[in-house]
Amino acid sequence: MRILLTGGAGFMGSNMVQYLLKQYDDVEVINFDLLTYAGNLENLADIQDHPRYTFVKGDIADARAVEDVVSKGVDLLLNYAAETHVDRSLMDPRAFLHTNVYGTHTLLEAAKKYEVPRFVQISTDEVYGAVMEGESDEKSPFEPRSPYSASKAAADHLCHSYHISFGVPVMVTHSANFYGPYQFPEKLIPLFVCNLLEGKTVPIYGDGQQIREWIFTQDHCRAIDLIAQKGNAGETYNIGTGERLPNLEVTRKLLALTGRDDASMVFVKDRRGHDRRYALCSQKLRSELGWKPQMAFDDGLAQTVEWYRTNQPWVARCRSGEYQQYYQRQYQER
Ligand code: DAU
């Protein structure tokens, strides 16, 4: 089975490449990635010479580059490629439209033309907007509130339209917040862990009472694998754990795991349009496909902190070059 996995050098994509090669003896994985700031082939160093693994550098919005791969035959397309960081989308939305909207459209066109038999779109719970009470299920309306979530919502609508209009067998997945090893240190957990391990402070946006739902990377890999094999074309699946915590509580757990105290927390200006709470109903995935999360948040968090503690050179390389400019700009704007 030939799997085209886009964005395979990023955090979630690289975890999935590793997962697929370990899990199956008969899959070939083509990792198609542009290697932008968060893409890192170091995440895949141990499998770079694997006989069933190929890397292709390319932009998912480049139709010729995409067709070059898809025309040779693809049994499953997993679209992990995306611009994902909300704060960056507030500073530079154009990159988000390019990759998330035009990129997904280019993949859908290629899937249609070359009749790719399965396509899974990796998307986010943020398309449902802030959920002040209860949970979002697959029928909840889209109410994206940041350029990032609006771009993902547009891509998800395109996926459904390509299923309805052209019969492209695509499934859309909405996931809670990922965390785990290899996550680029700009999102809450990896940023805070790296700062705390380096003796720095951590910036809490607003009052820190915003609620996020957390899923460990391996649990997400298993969910995507199941959906790719058993999901119904045209359907949407939420992937959530029910482990919902205010940011302040997550931060306090990280302080304890890194041996730091409350003095390391700095309350800064809130994010623009900051969504107060996300909460996913993932009953459909659990009852129809038999998935359930295996990693408790406290265990996953401890493993994650340990991984960053023992991979400081990896962190240092991520935190050079463009990273410094991004943070300088973000601090100027706060
Ligand atoms: O919900 C799924 C989404 O989770 C994914 O689709 C996105 O790609 C991913 O970036 C993530 O979005 P969030 O905005 O929830 O993640 P982030 O780690 O940026 O922020 C988590 C919470 O922590 C949020 O309430 C903002 C807050 N935060 C974040 C950062 C980076 C802080 O208080 N300080 C920070 O420095």
C-alpha cells in the first residue's frame, strides 16, 4: 500500500510516518513536505534510509509537484501539511490561506484526477469556535474566529464539497490540541517546557483560564489509522479525549515537573479573539470505530517533559534563526 503523507516532517506528520512504518510491513510512505520553519527531517533521522520510506520536498499548493507523486499511484492520502500556529496566523494570514486552503484544494484536485481511493484531512476543533458550554459534535456549525481556524474551516468545506460534487472519498477529522515529543517549541506545552527547563519565564495570555482539550500524539496516530481504514467516505470524525484543563492548571503541572515555582509565570496581554474553551464530543469515533485514548494526560505530560529534557540540542536548533525574529516581533506586538 502506497501512502502519501503530506507535512511528514512536522510534529504530527513525523509521528505518523514513524507509526505507520513500525505498525505495518506492507506500507510504503512518501513524505511530501516543504520544510518550512516547523518541518524538521531530524525528527525522522532514524528512518531516513528505510526501504519503504521516501522523502519529496515540495509545496502542496504546487499542482505539478503534487501530480508528479500522485500520478504514480497512491492508495491513501493523509493531509497533515498545514500552517498551524494561531499567533502566527494573526501576524501573517496569507501563508495560512496558501497552504491550508490552496494547498488542500490542490491535493483534492489531484485526488480527483488520479482517483485516489482514500483521503484523510487532518483538521482541528477550532473550526467550531469557542464552546462556552457542552461539546461540539460533528453536526455543530463552523464558527471559526482566527485566520488559522478560518483557513482550516475553508479547507474542510472544500473537502466535503469534493466528496459531494466529485465523489472524492475524503474524510475530515477534527482534533483536540496535540502534544508530545518533537513538537516545535511555539505552542503552549513545548514552549513552556523549553522555557522552564532553560530557567526562563512563561507568558500566560490573559487570565490563563482558557480551556483546552489535550490528546497525546500516539493516540491521535491510532485514530487516524482507524479512520483511514474503516471510516466512511464523506464523513467527519471528532478526535478528543475529554481531558480538558485551564491553561493555568497545565502550567502548574509543568512547573511541578520541571521543579520551578509560580514566580516563573508572567501574565501578558491576551491573544486577539482568544477562544475561551474547546470541548469535543468524540462519541462517534468511539462507538462506530472502537477508538479510545490510551494515554492519561499526566503520564503523557511527564513523558513529554522528559523527552525535551533529554533532547536539548534538538530544541536549541529549533530555537535559532527565524524563531528569534518571530518572538521579537510577537513581543513588540504585545
Ligand atoms: O485545538 C487544536 C489546535 O490547538 C490546533 O488546531 C492548532 O494547530 C494548535 O496550534 C492549537 O491551537 P491553540 O491556540 O489552542 O494552541 P496554543 O498551544 O497556541 O495555545 C494553547 C492555549 O495556551 C491557548 O489558550 C493560548 C495559550 N497560550 C499559548 C501560548 C503559545 C498562552 O497562554 N501562552 C503562550 O505563550
